[in-house]
Amino acid sequence: MSNGIEVSTKDCTALTDAELAEMADLSTASRAAAFEIGFLSKQREEWVLVTHAREDGKLRGYAMSTLERIGGTPSLLVGLACFTHTRCANAAIDAVMHDLYRRAVLAFPDEDVLVGTRFAHPSAYRAFVGLEDIVPRPEHKASGEERAWGRRLAKRFGADGRLDDRTFVIAGDDNSAGLLDFEPTREPKEATSFAVGFPQLSASRRDTLVAFGWAMAEALAAGTLPK
């Protein structure tokens, strides 16, 4: 439990219809994502773990994720996530990410872990608090290897061929797309610092931004993420 937030994680295959409906209700109220039950049902086949964050039994956020190796590199991928817009939004996303990092250190002890997802709003960079070498970020020209990581992640997210590897924008195809949706009523400081270089995304086309950073082995072992 963190700041009154209770977190639980289980296999996506164990999701019940009632839980999917609860998750869809939270997403429908979102400004960036509207994950309907049918879409969420398909996504549970794409990802391994689902993490729920609740306050007094009420769903305040969730994430579908997987821990895997991409070309041998330990990776934590958040396929989709959605969080409340209320006052406990920061606590909910921090609690979910802390639980995912706890599982990452168990899966990949003594290794740095790449953390990747998709965003539609700079506020979502809140999920990367405590990570190193975040890409994309303001005033940073991505290296060839970082651009290659963008392409690898876009392919893993089912958007091969739709990524601009200089801006890290995935052009939408008008269909629902998985992303980490975090846009609380009160913007976190991360929204200000990362908004400077945040590209214009087409909401109607459902564009997303591929982003990633590194959770260092020392921080994972110490259990200090997010900071």
C-alpha cells in the first residue's frame, strides 16, 4: 500500500469480465484514451501482467505489461495503462510503477532494465521518474542506437513501419492504440519539463509517442524507484 493505494498484480489471462468493465469505465472518462471492453479483451492476450491500483476499493489506475528480453536486453514494457484524473493520480501511478519495478528486479537481478511505453501527453513522463537516459527528451538529439531502440519498440507495439525515428512519433491508423494515459487535473512537474520538446500529435488519428528510459540495477535493487 502506498498513500492509501492498494496494488495487486496477476496474469492478464485471469482478468474477469467485471474487471474489464471496470477498466473500460475508467478509460472512457479519460481525455486521451477510451479503451473499450472489446479492445481491452484483445490486449489481455498481448500482455502478460495486469496491475490494478485501488483506493478504498475503487479503481484508480491499471497497467498491462510484460517483462521480456528484446535482443537480449532486459525490458519492462507497458503496453497500455490508464489512471484517474483525481487528486490521487500521482500516488496511483507511482504505486503501479513501484510494483512493476519490484517484479523487474526479481526477473532480472543485477541488470539494468529498459522501460518502454507509448505516450499521448507529456504528463505521462511521470511514469519515468527516477529513470536514466530518457528518450525522447528536450534538447537531446537521439543517437543511432537510441533511434534503433525506438524502431524495436514500435515493432514490438505492433506499429512497424509507422514510426518517425527522429521524432519518435508513431502515426496512428485511426484505431485504438495502447498507450500509458496519465493526464491528471493537476499537471505534474514532469509535464512542464518535457512539454518543451513534446511533438504535436493527431488525436483523431490516434498518434502516440514511443518513449523509453533505463532503470539502473542499483536503483532496482534498492527499491527506490520511482524516486
